[in-house]
Amino acid sequence: MMAWEKIDRVAIPGQEQDLTLQRRGEEFSIRTAGVELMNSRVHGSEDELARLTCERLNHRTGLKILIGGLGMGFTLAAALKHTGTDARITVSELIPAVIQWNREFLSHLAGNPLDDPRVGVKPEDVAKTIQARTSFWDAVLLDVDNGPEALTHKDNHQLYTRSGLKTVFGALRPGGILSVWSAGDDEAFTLRLNQCGFHTKKKTVRARNSQKGSRHILWLAQKPDPVLSSRL
């Protein structure tokens, strides 16, 4: 079997471990501390995160969507696929190297989503982007770290606390959706979402675009709209 080639290695801001980009033929992998965070062959659950979110908002025009975490661009590409030409999608990515990797090495994997004129990129913590707006976003998609477990960046854990979720709640428009990707289940997180006022559904999806392989967890949490009675 072909060996992995290390392309780049960068420090994770505020952490001791590094983030590495590796390649094996046409396959790419991003890892930290020996743990694979993402692989270019495994993005079915990221595709579903965006599809399920956007389909629930297809009655709206001029969608404003925030994606936390660029990764390899698959979540962004799926969001672009399932929204109209009037949508505006902002991606917040904490690690500048990940943005650079997408532009230099990974862009072709997801169809060059960063080149779409509907996309804007903020090289900052998504929590900062969320805090900057009130009742603004139609959807906030968190494809950050390993989910509520926050494997690579301890500060990411704040996003999933009751305080962090309340901030997201305030940043969403009425009827807006918070969607969260996770490598595993977390019943306490489901409870926190409900305690913060969201109407929450949890879905289990395949990691790959197939009926085989591992599964990931998606939370779809909607902010109630006092005018409309529709729920997820």
C-alpha cells in the first residue's frame, strides 16, 4: 500500500498539538495527535449536514448561512448545491493554514467552493462571528472539531455549553436552524439544546456516501418562530 506523505504541519492556536495535512495518491487526510479528523474519501455526513439544513429552509429567499469550520470544503460545497443564487454563505475558520490548504491542495475535491461568489471566508473563531450579530443568520452549521467533545481545541467546548448555545440562539432569526455535526452521540448535549429553547431533532447518518461504514450524529435544532408554527 502506498505510504502517506506529509504535506504540511502547523500549530493549532492556543494548543500544544499540531495539525497535519497528509496525502496518499489522490486521498487526503487532516490529523492531530495521531487521530484522523477528516479524510477526503469520507464526507457523506458533512454533505447531509448541509442538505438537511438547507432543505428545511427552502421556503426562504436570500438565505444567510454561517458555517463554522472549513475542513476540506465538503460542507460548504453541499450548502452551495442546496441553496439559490441569492444565498450568502460565510465560513469561519480558526486555523489560517486550513484555508491555505483548501486553496492550494484541496479545492478540487469539493468542486472549488471557495471560488463561488456567494461565499465569504472569515479567518477567525466561529464563536466570534456568532457573537457579532443578533437575529441575523438563517442557519448556523457547526462542523467544528469532533463535535461537542471538542477534541482539538479546548475553547471549542464553549460553543456547546448552555451559554454558547444561548448565544447561537440569539444570533439566529426566528425559525432559524442550528445544525451540529459530531463523531458520536451526546445525550447531555441534546438536553442542553432543548433547555436553551430549541426544537431539536437528532439524526444518525453514514460517514460515507454509501450504506456501509461508520455513522455520525447530526443535530438539527430550530429556533421557534412566534409567527409560524412549523417545526423541523
